[in-house]
Amino acid sequence: MSPSVMCRLAKPMLFAAAFIWGSSFFIMKGAVDVIPTFFLLAIRFTGGAVLLGLVCWKNWRTCTRDYLWRGAIIGAFLFLAYSVQTFGLAETTPSKNAFLTAVYCVLVPFLYWLFAGKRPDRYNILAAVLCVAGVGLVSLNDALSVNRGDVLTLICAVFYAAHIVAVAKVSPGKDIYLLTVFQFFWAAVYAWVLGLLFQDFPPAASLMSADLLIQLAYLTVMATTVALLFQNVGQVWSDPASAAVILSLESVFGVLCSVRFYGDPVSPRPLAGFALIFVAVVCSETKFSFLRPKNAGAGKVKNGAS
């Protein structure tokens, strides 16, 4: 396709990716009630690795052996994030799971500071303050206590942030599609091993239910493979600030889908917390650059080009 067509498709692709990921929270909630967490993730990542490996078959010519250890490292963080998130989802609502997971966006600059020595800026600090306030409104009940599902979800956000930092460390100079295939492969391996060791595989009859098969297909094809491709392509053909804002809508779509399709109750206090967390994510990801007017010189160049 021509560059002009790709530019027009970029933002719809990013919106689609955000919606698919947002809708996956309540779908995961339904699936985890039937199939144990490790086996659910094993099936999802196995299917994702196979599908993405077939989609990028031409890229295999550049594959080298170091993709194995690189994929094993980032696959471990990905597996930890997804597994803890899914265990947390079993004990909290899809809406809270969606927004508390989004905290990882705020954590990334601070973890990067720990491992790379790059200090967070004032926008990162502001985002952290807003995020803490939002998490308090979302998670604390009237007795000022937090349930286990919310705690697990916040831990999963730490693993998601660590995964992003790890990808930044091991991916330079590597094909991101191949690296993603290997991280899916290793995440599947970890899930199969722990599932076989610690969980009982569900009866074949329960796996044959139409609802579960549809949920597994959606999580494997749409939420793991299609959404990832849409994100990668959309980010290439879109400016970073717009892409970050659009992708941060994942948590918003998560709440909307959970309320509409799962019947998730949402009261004013958690809604205020959701709003604070969303603003924190946008602040951390974009530094509100989309609110600052472009300089006059840039405007003249743009008008001249048009």
C-alpha cells in the first residue's frame, strides 16, 4: 500500500488494537472460570507463536541463535505479567484489572532509571503522583483495605514494566517480529511446564464448549496476534504522541466492555480513580505534547508542503 493510505489506516489500526486488548479483560474473566490460568496462557501463547511465525515467514531468513536466549528473557517477564494478571483477574473485576494493569506505563521510567541511570522528568513524577491517587480510589474500600486481586494486578503491572525495559535492552538490532515469536514461544513453554506441574488439565468435555472455544480463539487470534500487528504497523505510520494516547485507551475500553458485556458495577469513586490513572498514563506517555502548540516555523513548513 502507498504511504498515504498507510497514514490514513494507522490511527484506525491503533484504535482497533486498543479496543481488542480492552475487550479481552472480560473475555479472559470468562475463560479463566473454566480453564486453569497456566493452561489458558499456554494455549494462548502457543497459538500466538504459531500464527505470528507464519505471518512473518519471510523474516526467518535473518534468524540467529541468540534469538533463543533473548526470547527466553523477555518471554519470562511476559509470562510472569500475564499469569499474575490472570490470577488477579480471578479475584477482582475486569474493570479494575484493566485500569490497575495500565499502571505499568507510569512505572516504566522509574524502572528504566534503576537499570539505565536515566532520571525520570517532572512529567513522570506528576504521573506517579496522579497514579497513586487513582490507585487509592480504585482499590481501597471503606475499611481502607485492598483485596488480593487488586494487589496481584498491581504486581503484574510491575512485571509488564520490567518486560518493556527488558525488550529495550535485548531488542536493538533484532527483528521485532521474530523476537516476539520467540517470546511467545518461551512464555508458552513456561506456562505448559507450570500447568503440568501444579494444575489439573480440564476435562475434554469442558474444552469443547462453544463459548470457551470462541473465547480462546479471540484471545489467541485477535488479542495476541492481530492486535500486536496492528500496534506495530500503526506506530510506524503514526506520530508517537498520538499513538501513545490512542493505545492508552485500552483501559477505557476495558471498563466500557466490562460494564456493557460482563455487567461490571462501577461506582463514582472508582470512576474518579480510573480518570486519574488514565490522565497519569497520558502524562507519562506523551508529556502532554499534544496540548502544546507547534512552533511557527513548523507550521509554515506544513502549510508549504500541503
